[in-house]
Amino acid sequence: MSNNDFSPSPARLVESLRDTGYSLPMSIADIIDNSIAAGASKVRLDLFAEYDGELKLRLLDDGHGMDEQSLIDSMKYGSKKRVNPKSLGKFGMGLKTASTAFCRSLTVVSKKETISARQWDLDTIIETDEWQLLTPEVDDEDLSLFSEFIGAESGTMVVWEKIDRLIKSKSRVTAEKQLTKIVSDLKKHLSGVFGRFIDSNNYDEESVEIIVNGDVLTPWDPFCYWMEKGRVEREINNLKINIEGEEHDVAFNVHILPNKADMDEKEQLRARYKNEALENQGFHIYRENRLIFSGGWPNRMFAREPHMNLLRVELNFTHEIDEYFQIDIKKSGIVLPTDLFAELKDSLTPLRREANRRYRTGKASETSNKAKINDIHANSNKSIAKHSDSTVNSKIANQNPDNNTAEVENKFGKVTIKIPIEEKESDVSVETKDSLMDGVLWQYA
């Protein structure tokens, strides 16, 4: 071997590339990016356990498909750059890294005019320490399903086998429960990431139908545009980003949801507020209408805390400023440049105060109503009354209301203490108030 040969070991590289930090939802979203880039109108995903308990995944689309040479190119790490710069398939790495993060065998079948198939098998690569792209015999059931799905037209099918990084349990019952939860989380994630693509009412993008284990996904809108006008307080903005003398538009819209008390249960579920308000507050950032960051405060702009649960911030930018935001390979996060970070933080300060006010006002009203209906402090009052019986052997004497002192004598001796002396007019020790005097503890800092 030449001393100038710096080619990496295929065996070591493919194992290393398995650890790029993908979660399963991120991986699947990355592959669906390719389907949408290929002009698919339908995407079908099946994740299931076969009769022997081994997991298998199939993802099919009816996009424009690939001829044999294009398929071979697509299986390379760092495949050719797409013609359309808007393409969601951005880095030429996603199909491979997203798949092998969870499986050891990746097969891609595609039809343009004829059907072609290629396969990465990590065990073969590791055994030979060579890049070996296999031409597999496609399973008859998979091939039949693929042909039925695309009909006489074109399309692509991705198949994962030897899935070794998803479920570890050897108990079939436990594994089935875990798989059910995994599929549920996957549906939820994809309905947000591709919400604007699967929403037939969104005229900015061609509509695509995504089916996961037989269920057609419905779009999730973090900003509740479906609510009646006026219920969500919205501030619509357009930022001008100057990069090397050229201005680019970035949508920057702020939405303050109604208080939980003003939403019924169905609305809370649809807004993903009922049990997930904390994780969905903050920024939801889109690249070309594809959600890449969902919930939270990038660059630690603010801490997550309940008083900000009603505030959701929308940022949407185009492919032209990808480098400005430093999108990672998983398309799951971005870095806000320092100048933009400061501008956004300043802009959000008064809106955070309003979100905080709306949250607290609703909470105060809700607490007051609950107290009147359910006497929420009843248990506390009972507990205090119960423990007050233990003080019967204590003697209180020489009470002086002028300086709020009294003598207390028990088995340990006698002591003079300073304490407010008031006549107790009822058995209630804890009372509910609509607000705290002078707004103490409620003032936004």
C-alpha cells in the first residue's frame, strides 16, 4: 500500500457512522425527505415484527424513481448534489447514516423504467473490509407489495433488516409493547415535521399522504392556525438577514395561545398542550416548511418554565441561508448566529411578559374557581386541625397584642415568643385568594 493512501478502513468507517446521534423518528424523517424530493404524492411506512420476532421496516413512495446508475450513486456516502437546491435531501448522507444507525442490512429497490435493487450489508463489509455494494434477490412479498403500491408508475422502496438497535428486550410481550410505543412516537413526530406537506390546505407545498402502519397521518400545527380568529394573539414579522451584502427574508411570527382554562380537552390535545405544554413552548423552526427544530429555546436563549407554556415562536427560512443557520446532518437542530440571537431575544422580551400575564391570569381564575367548587384546601385544613390537638398540653399566657408577644409553657419549659395575635373566626387555616397583595412574587423580572 502506498504511503500516500489515506483511504479509511470501510469496516471501521461503517461502524463509526452508525453513531451519528440519530433517533428513529429523525432517521425516518430523513428518508422521507428523499421521497418528497422525488416528487412523491404517497409515502407508506410499515414497521413490524416478523414471525420469528425479528423486526423489519419498509418505506415505499411513488416518486419519480431511479435508474440503475442513479440508484448506485444514491448508495454512496456523499452522493451527488441534487439539482433542486430546495431539496430536503440536502447532504447525500441521510439514507445511509439514518438507516445503518438502526439496521445492519439496507436494501433499496427503485423503478424508473425497470426495477433495480442494491444492498449494503454491514456484516459483509466488516468481514472483507471492502466497500461491497450487493445486488440482492428481493423478497417476493416485498416486491409484490412495491409493485402494487406504485402500479405501473415509478417509485422507490427502502427495506431495513437485521435491525439491532431498536428493541433489546428478549421478552416477546415486552418487545410488542415497546414497538407499539415506538410506532406511536413515530407518527407523532412525522405529523409535525411534515405537517405543512400533509396538510391539503397548505398551498405553499404539494400535498403528500404519509401512512404509518396503516394510519394516514394528520398534520400538527404548533401555532393553532385552526383556532377561531382572535383566540390566539399573533404578531407576524419578517426579518431581513444580510449575508455578504445580500438580504434574505426570514419569517418570524410569535403566537400566544389561549390559557388552558379557555381551551376544551379536544383543543388541548390538538394543540399538544394538555400534557406536553412545557416541551412545546418556545421555537418551532422550519427550513422550506420542513420542521427541523421543535420546542425549546435554541442557544439557551431562555430556560423552559411553565409560565412560558403559552408562547410559541415560528421561524421559517429558505435553503439560500442554510449555512447561516449551520443545519446539522440530521436536520434536527440549528445554531442561531450571535447577531440574530440578540435581535430575537430583545424582540421576545415584551411578548414573554404578555404570555406570562395570560398564563398567570388564567391560572389565578382557574384556582379560584376550583377552590369555590372543590374546596381544594380542605385536606390541609383537616391536617392542621388534627395536629393542633397535639398542643393541648402547651399553655399560652400573658398575651400582649400591643407588641405581639406571648408566653408559651410546655414540658420543656417556658419561653416568650413574638407572634401576630389574632382572633380565629373559623376552623379554616388555609384560605384561597384571587391574587397576592401588590402582585408580590408575580412581578416579571
